[in-house]
Amino acid sequence: MSLLEKDLSELHNLLVSKEITSVDVTKATFDRIRETEEQVGSFITLDEEHAMELAKNIDAKGITTDNVLAGLPIGIKDNIVTNGLKTTAASRMLENFVPIYDATVMEKIYQADMIPVGKLNMDEFAMGGSTETSYFKKTKNPWNLEKVPGGSSGGSAAAVASGQVLMSLGSDTGGSIRQPASFTGIVGLKPTYGRVSRYGLIAFASSLDQIGPLTRTVRDNAYVLNAISGYDAKDGTSAGVSVPDFTAKLTGDIKGLKIGVPKEYLADGLQPEVKEAVLKAIETYKELGATVEEVSLPHSQYGVAVYYIIASSEASSNLSRFDGIRYGYRSENVTNLEDVYINSRSEGFGMEVKRRIMLGTFALSSGYYDAYFKKAGQVRTLIKQDFEKVFESYDLILGPAAPTTAYGIGEKLDNPLTMYLNDILTIPVNLAGNPGISIPCGFDQEGLPIGLQLIGKHFDEATIYQAADAFEQATTFHQERPNL
Amino acid sequence: MAINEEQVKHVAKLAKLSFKEEEISQFTEKLDQIIQMVETLEQVDTTGVPITTHVLDTVNAFREDQAEEGTDRDQLMKNVPTSQDGFIKVPAIMDNGEAGA
């Protein structure tokens, strides 16, 4: 069995007992990347020399039992800034951008002696659900190379699903961790808003963005969240709440847990196999001793509309910083300063990014603010209250992560609306700020993975992990691997 | 409400983006579809409902007003496309090549 087939704890034990070294694991990682990258295309930039140097240093220092992550490779989404390593957000705008500082999550990764191996492909500025809007390349779904890996964290998901890395970081603004995790049959968690510092995450929609881990198992996911969580003075929206050990409740015991299933999440429009798999998962949870009952999130049907106003408005403001002056792409085709702004932005941004900037600028423009931005913010309050009401009586909310399995490359690119509607089950969770996970719960007739979504109370990722882990222990979906 | 090409051109100006004529008509059509979807929000009664712009109870994040070391200037200039004498160099503000006052 390949080294990379093992989970974090198994590799950690081998490292501690010195049966293998961090250099061995890191080498195996780059070998696997070389073997599969031409087919999958997860990475924009590899950082092999630096990674091997880190591994050597960690081996020299020695790996002890108190840090399960030490000496193990991780992939990083290319919208997380890395000091000295090109960070593009998959945009022509940042094609040659080399940051001069590390994001807070990167500092935490280095503190934990983990080894970043490179930067992962994504939709441009995280705007998209298929990783097709990347300026650089298309990433393929390892389960079927004709299908998208989901997005925007498609590179982060494909790298884990294809066994290139054990773990990766993604970001989730409307489903960008959970939907690709669902499409590629792995575990992806969006933490509670404020749980993980956004300092150094290239901003898309600041009131929605969160960084989170993608892994093959629930326990591995909890280990990574342990390492990256916590208050950060550099992020004014990071929360000053204590960080528990997210592995503490992984006992397999969920007797008495109360789970609500929103009837809106199992309504028309779901691919039949997705619905079947989720209904089976509900039976599994009942067998494990949980109480599962129908609940309602009546305003969730408005989530997509609210999201596209709020996320695009925030994006239009955040992306105004890209003016061609201080960093990023500058057009050569200019005669005056105004040209620098307009031509740099028009040539540097792709179509989907421009579409969102336009929508956001329109929603915030004079005369339309009340009808669009304010209205969306009010309906957001109602969506948030829906969740609060359900969580008065339930520990978790369960549903599908996406209405369908992975779709074909190019299938939805020309129709933004159908692409946007694919996020209908994940978006409300970002709008309300709650944590949510996608875990494997089945396969469709074509052999494509199906994801189960579990949503928790604010800052209660521990209970999500508890229930996700119990399901994983009771099923074998997470053990299936794509043929590459 | 349907959005028209004139409005799209106005918004493009605000956003400092330029589009070819055929792109304007494509944009108008796609934006119009999205805006129609967004207008389903009119069905929701939001009388007296406060607006949510932030999901946590945090009000303001203050820190002590203490001087800290800033970022090195040479470092900051590393990603600047063109510079001269430690300043960022940009084209003239006026069309005729003369610097503005």
C-alpha cells in the first residue's frame, strides 16, 4: 500500500517510530503529483525545493507524539497569500504576484511543522462552482476526467481525491469547500464565520468568506481545523472564542443526538440518486441512535438571490483595489491614468469576475441600494432566524451538499444562472454564518460521488465532526478511490 | 424591471470596466436574467426587519493605540509595475501628456 493511502494518524505513528521520514512522505507526495497532475491538473504552482528543505529540517528536529500534523504535506488554495511564493487567485490580474507576507493560516501551518507543497487551482477570485473560470487551466474530476471537480476550491478537492495530498486548505463563500468535496467524494468543512482568520485570504465577499480544510477522513479534517483555528488580532472579524479539541467527541457514539432535515432541502429539483442517498443516510443515523425529524427553513429558497446581491456587492468593493498601480496586472495599452485603471481591470479580470463586479456595482448604485442591497440584507436576517429557530430544538441540520453530482466540463459555463442554482443548499449556511461539512454518502449510476451536508450551531464544529465521524465509521463510501 | 444597455454602460463606467459593443449586449442579457431572479425577493415581507451585514455579535474590534513596526518600503515596492526613486510611476493624468497640477 502506498504511503499516501494512509491517514494522518497512521503516518504520524510511522514518523514518530522513525520507520519513515518526512522527506519520504514529501518525496512520495511529489512523485504522486507528477504521476497524476497531467490528468487532474490541481496545481497552479508547485514549491518542491522549499518543501523538501522544510521536510529535512523537521526530520532533523524530530517528530514527537504531541503534534500529529508535523512533517506532513498540505496543499494550499491559490487565494491564500504565501510569502515569497506566487499567489494568483487564478487570475491574470495576479499572474506574477509574489506576496511579501504570509496569511495567518500559513503561519499556523508552519508553526505546526506542516509542509505546504504548492498552490491549488480555483475559480478566478473564487467566483464560480466548477473551477472552469480559472485563467490558467481546467482541473478535472478524478472520478471522471470529463467532469468538473466543483468549485471554487476545485484544485483543493481534486488534489485530495486523487491522492496527491492528504489534506488541503480551501475557502468557502457560498459552498466553495463543501460542493467540490461533494463532487469528489471527500470531507470538506466550512467553519463558523470568525473561527479561522481571514488575514491573507484574498477577499471575495468579506462577510461570507471562511477558510477550511479538505481531507479524506473526518478525523483528519478535525486535526487540520485544530491547527488553523483561533482569534487573530489581524482580522477584525475573527472571533474571540475558545478553540476546543475538535477530535474530542469522535467516539462513534451519537445516541440521543437530534437532527433536523429541512423539507425544503429534499424538495423537487434534486437528482433522484442524490435524494435516495440522503434518505439512506437518514436511516443510518436513526440506526446509530439519533432522532431525525423534518424541520423547515422557509426562507432558504431566497438564499441564492440574497447571496448574489450581497456577495457581488462586497466583491465589487473588494476588487476595486485592483487598479494596476501598486501590484497586479498593468495594461501597456494606455495614454493616461484613467486608461491604467480601466484597461488594466478590463484586460486583467475574466468574464465571470466582471459579471459579479457589474452586478454588485449596480446593486450598490444610487437609486437601487434600497431595492437590492438593503432588501437582500433584510432577507438575510430572516434566513439567519430560520436557522436559529431550528437550532433551539436540534443539534444538527442534515441535507444534501449539492442538488446533483458533478456535471460535464463546459456544460454550465455559458449559463451563469444554472451554475448559481447549484449552490442552493450551501449558500444559506454562509449567509447565516454557521459551520457546515460535506462527507461522502454514496455514488450515482455513473460512479460519481454524492455528498451529505451536516450543518451545526455557531462554533459547534465539534458536534458536526462527531456525527460525521459516526457515519463514516458505519459506512464505507470514504474508502472508495477513483481509478487514475 | 428590465435592465437596458444604457444602464449597463453607466454601471461599467462606475466599475471602471470597458466592454466591446457585442459584450455589452451579452452582459445586458445575462445581468437581466440574474436581476429578474433577484427580484423574487420582492415576494418577501421585510417590514421592520433589520438588515444583517455581519453574522456575529461583534460590534467593533479595537486595539491599543501603540506604534508598531511597519512593512519595509523596499518590500512594499516589490510588486509595483513601474517605479522611480522609491515612488510609484504612473502615466500622466492628462491626455496630452502634461502632468496635472
